[in-house]
Amino acid sequence: MVETISREELKEKMDRGDDFGLIDTLAEMYYRHSHLPGAINVPADEVGERIPELLPDREAEIVVYCMDPPCPASEQVARDFAAMGYSYVRDYVGGKQDWKAHGLPAAGRHYERRK
């Protein structure tokens, strides 16, 4: 079973400046449109080839997210991380839609144009 993290917990970690990897598991075009602040984009089908280089510390804390609860990508990516030997991976199940629905900040082209 994949461990999860709530929106509140994730926001608190970000506000404190905790050191953790935040992974947007959506396709690049969705990431460019908007993403959570500080997130890097690693689509689900690129995890095996990109993660060992991007996040070599298998003991590091990692949070993955997708679009919303029905989106399966973040849970699959969390399982992939575990299979690769990463020990502390959590899934923000609410995803980008939950984050934005609560008025929390996002980054990306959509937000840059609105400024």
C-alpha cells in the first residue's frame, strides 16, 4: 500500500522549507500549464530512466502527485519508486485539482500569463 500525504501536511512542509522531492507525474504539457511550486516533472513512463539521476538518494523523502484522485499516475509512480528501492515516498492523492481548489499557489505558463 502506498502511503499518502494530505494537502495540509504538504503545505506545511513547503512553508517550513523541508527538504524533499516533489514530483508532478503528469505529461509535460500539463506540467507546463500549471504545477505545484518547486515540483519537477517526471511523467509516469519516464520514471525508470530519469529518477536515478534526478534523485539519487534513495533515503530522501519524495512526494508525488497527479491531477486528481481518479488519476492513477501518482500511485503507480510511488509504487515504481518503491520497486527501485526508495524508502520514503508518499502520494498526494488530491493532486493538482485539490491544491488549486483551495486557492493555493501554483506555477507554470498559465500563471505567468495572468500576472
